[in-house]
Amino acid sequence: MSFGGPQWPQQGQGQAQGQGQQPYGQQPFGQPQQPGQWQQSQPYGQQQWPSQQPDPFPGAQAPQGGGPTPDWSALAEASAARSQRKRWLLIGGGVVGALVVGAVVATAIVATNKSNDEAKNGGPTATGPAAPTDSATPAPTFSSVAPLPPPNPRDYISDAKKDKAPLSAEGLFPGRKLTMNGRAYAKGATASTTNCAAVTQGGLGSVLNANGCTRVLRATYVKDGVAVTVGVAVFPTDEQALKAKKQATGGIAPLTGAGVGDFCHATVCLRRTNSIGRYVYLTQAGFLNGKKVTTGDQAVFKASDDLGTFAFNQIYARGRSQAAAAAGAPGQ
């Protein structure tokens, strides 16, 4: 395949069949008419291009002295030059195309390698705090099981099966003095007995015995001519203690001794009864001189309030200490 220009005729072919069918004569080659042209053995024939045919080599100079016969050497050189330019254009285009393809492939490889690197390295770092890795310090874990609530102190003072702490008059009413709400009281005698009815007045003894009273502990405190005996009756359960409280009548017998004389005999005194857990606490307050207590005697009422609050606090402290010990014990 040739690029531009006529093809050279081959030897041995037949004569041209007429003007316009074969543009080249089949005569033997002759000598060139101009120096520097192709050296051939025989000149081309003197065939003329038909006037109606377009010039296949526009701009080419006609040979000198030969009439309209084209300068075949010049045409051949021009055709060869054009062919060479086309070859270089094709070669250059192929090289450029190969470079473009290579660049695309290289870009794809780089992108793929980058993607692989990101995949191996865990991808780009996300915004926000980094997730913990195996090499990082493990985060603390917490059990999904809610811890048991701490023991309730009241549970330990409501049932004799749990209320196992030592119980005595000196343990329940410690020291020689008592200060409540800024008021100081001196302690007199203390006592403890399992004969509950023996230390009561009125119908209180029968009520205590009927509800299962097991012990009564007493102590007396004095301040400014006012004496108060506080007693604590103990029952097996809180239900029994509550029932005794509701049925209570009469009062706890005054406790004398340790510098405290007789009081609340054949006179009017202030009696109070309350309960917490399996304990019923009672007070008997009056004047040491035997004076009757009236609603206007605020010193007697305050003394009764102070000693009743003190008894309540002491009983609750028993439950709190036992609950704290149970919470700190192994297996609790």
C-alpha cells in the first residue's frame, strides 16, 4: 500500500489499453532530462494527462522541454515526503496514545495502591475520637446486673432473728450525762428485767405480757427538778410491738436511785408511748417535788420529748450498725 502519488508500473505487464485507463506508459525507461532526478534506463513515455482529469499533484512543476509530461522524480519525492510525514504522524500519534494509555494505567495503579494502602491501614482517619485498638488500654466494663441495695437498718430491728447485737441497759443508755437540743441531763439509775409487767403502772403490764414482751430496760435522767424515766420494752417482731403500742394504757414505773428520789407517786405526770421496729419506748416525766404536771409546764414536755427522741435514736443506731456490718461482710 502506498501513501499518495501514482504507483510504479511493473515490468512484464501489458501495454496500456488507451489514454485515460493507465496514466503511465509501458515504454522502457530512458535517461532523465534534469540532473539530480532518478537515474533510469529508459525515459517515461510522452503520454499527456487528459485535460478533463484533475491534477493529481497540484503545485508540481512540469518537466522542462518535455511539454506537459509531469516531472516524475519530483512527484515521487513529494509523494515519498508526504508518506514519510504521515508515517511519522501515525508513529507520533501511536506514541502519544501509548503514553496517554500508560498514564491512565499508571494513575489507576496508583489509585488502586492508595486504596489498598488505606484499606490495609484502616482507611483515612475519621473525625472525632479514635476508636480503641487492641494495643490501647481497654475501657472499663460494667456489669449489667444492678447491685443489691444496701441493707435497711429497720430490717434488723424488726425481727429478733436478725437483731443479734448485744442488748443491755448500759449499752442502750451509755455515759453519765445526756445532752439533747442544747439541754444537759444527768443520768441516774439504770435497770433491765425480763418481768415486763413488774416495772409498769396501770394496765400496761398485762398489755406487754399479752403481746409477748421479753424484756424491759430503763434509765432515769434529771434536770432542774424534773425527772424522766425512759423504758424500752422488747418484742419478738415489729407486729407485736405495734399492737402493744396501740393497746397501751397506764405507764412505765419511775426508776429511783443513784441520787434520784421518788417521783410520780400520787400525783399527775406526763406519760408517752411510741414504737420503732420490735421495740416500744415509753417515758414518765414529772417534778421531783411531787408537783402536778399541767399543760403549761414546758420543762416537763421538753424533757419528755428529749428522752423519747434519744431512745428512738439509740434503737435505730442498733439497726444501722448491724446493717453496715452485714453490707461489709463477705458474701453480702
